[in-house]
Amino acid sequence: MLRELSPSAIYMGLLAAFVGYSASFAIVLAGVTRVGATPDQAATALFFATLGMGVGSLWLPLATRSPAAVAWSTPGAALLAASAAPAGGFGAVVAALIGCAALIAITGVVPLLGRIVAAIPKPVANALLAGVLFPLCLAPAHALGAAPLLFLPVLGAWVAGLLLHRLAAMPLAVLAFILVMIFAVDLPADALGDALGGSLGLPALAPVAPEFSLAGLISLALPLYLVTMAGQNIPGFALLELQGYPVDRQAALRKTGLASLVAAPFGAIPINMSAITAALMAGPDAHPDRSRRYWAAVVSGLGYVGLALLAEPVTQLAQAAPSELIIGVAGLALIPALVAALSAGFSEPGSIEAPALTFLITASGMTLLGISGAFWGIVIGVLIWGLKRGLKRR
């Protein structure tokens, strides 16, 4: 098997791991911090989320001999970043993460659940995703207004990266962020040195006792499950199938759900199938022979395991940064996903009412009966979509 490993697979796997991590670690930290995680809990959550990606990216490709890349749920992290801390604190969030992971694993056993999610009208599902992403995508504008001298270099690097290649945008933005932190931010004495010199390895673990409640599961766990399935798993499966790889969706959901369930008590967001980084590893750049491209995904898994060891210093650096700067960086990473979700959500000119209400209700941040707008947005969107289609048939 090792004879199938090639330099191109090693390169594309390491590139995919670097791009996947640098593009969204700020979103993960912003999400868990927003809903009440302490710095130690945030470092623990980042460590286990990254480790979960690594384990999944080793397990699935070796089991399937396909470039079945795994990523963390970026839309799920964005949902947390756009949410208020629940009544039960971070313990309630951990309970929702456990509930979401359990739903993913159950979907791998009960195909009916997967068919129900797939039956949600695609414009409504994309409008839900856009509504989740939209509040965080406003953060770059807020950062530009609040701290223009700090954020302009980051924004400029992001734009330059887009002009070069869309996958270069966030790595260049992160590099600019680090340079701004070094040369332009007036930090407390030794704060940056402590962050950059933070110890590598296992962070000081801070597990959280889950606080289960029905309202919390409906308000957070169900929307987390829906955006993870609709925004990550389904596109990830579709990409592999488009490249000609057979996909056992149930087995993949069981594996990613189980890995998410193990990591969830530590505050880790769910892991799922990847679409963006999978595109790097499923194409001919990874290897001309399709049967040998799975090694790129395996190498990305090793890369993620190595990056997990950076959780503590990365968290310290994010904690030392001005809040508008780190949230702005997170928002930049989500703009392409927001544009894609809005385009798909409003792709049918004669059926824009349901996705429009789903988007607006989800993005509003409203709550009703203690349940978040993400749940009500999808319920109202599906209801209106069904009613309108029924009237058209009559």
C-alpha cells in the first residue's frame, strides 16, 4: 500500500490541510467563544475538532480507498458565532453538539433521516445556510469601521489572494493578521510572546458537563445538524460521486458521526465530509491514477493531527487579538460560502418567497418560545414552499 504513495499526493494533502485549517480556525474559535467557552475550553474545543478531522481523514480514505476528505462543520461554527450564549452556558452548547453528533450517527443507521434532509427544497436549505452565515459575514465591515488601520492590511491580503487563486485568500489573510499582531497591535507585555511561544501538544483539557434541555436541542442541535448535512455532507458526497468514486453514504455518516460524538463532550464542533479541500485531493493534481489519490486525503489527516498540537498557542494568539480583528478574519472566510448559498437559494425566480423568509428569519437572530430563528426559518420556509407548490398544482 505504501508503494502507492506519491510526492504529488503528499503535496496536495499537506496543502489541503493547511488551507482547510487556516481558512476556518478563526470561525471555530469565534463560535465557541461567542457561546460562553473560556480560553481553556476554547483551546480544548479547537484541539479535539482538529484531531477529529485528522482521525476522520485517516479512517475514511483508508477504509474506502477514495479521497474521502473530512472537515469540521464550518457552517456549524458560524451558527454558534451568530448565536447568543444559551441559558445553560457552554454546557448547553456541549449538549447540543452531542445531540447533533448523535443525529449524524443515527442518520448513518436510519436512511430515512437522510432522505428527509435531502427532501428539504434546495433553495430553502441554501437560504438557511445563508442566514446562518450572514451575521458573521458582516464582521469584516464592522472591523473596517472600528479599526481600519488594523483591518485594511488583512482585507488587502485577502483580496490579493482571491486575485491569485481563491484558495490562497485565507492563508494570505492569516499571514497578514499575524504581521498586524506583531507590528501594529499594542498588546500587554509578553502577550504576543506567550501566544507565539505557547507550548505544543495536548492543551490543558477542560471538559464541560453537558446541560441537556429540549429547547436547547431544538434551538441548537437540530439547526447544527441541518446546516452540517445540507451545507457540508451532501455537497461532499456529490463531489466524490462527480469524480466517479463510489460513495457509501451511510457508512461515512456513521464514521463521522461517531468521531463527532467522541469529541463533542470537549466542545468540538462536528466533523463531516469536505467539498472544498476534497476538490484538491480528488483531482488529477493529487495523482494521474484515480485509484491512488486516496493517499492525499490520508496525508491531510496526518497534517490535521499535527495542526491539532497548535491549539493552545493559536487560541492564545486569538485571545490576544482585538475582538473585531479576529471576528473580521472569521467573516472573510465565509464570504464565498455566503455568495454561493445566496445564489443557490434564489436560483428559482418564481419561488423566492420561501427562501427569502427562511433567510430573513434565520439571519435575524430572533427567538420564539425559547427556540432560535434557525429552526423557525426552516419550518416556515418548508411550509410556504409546500403550500405554494400545492396551489400551483391545483
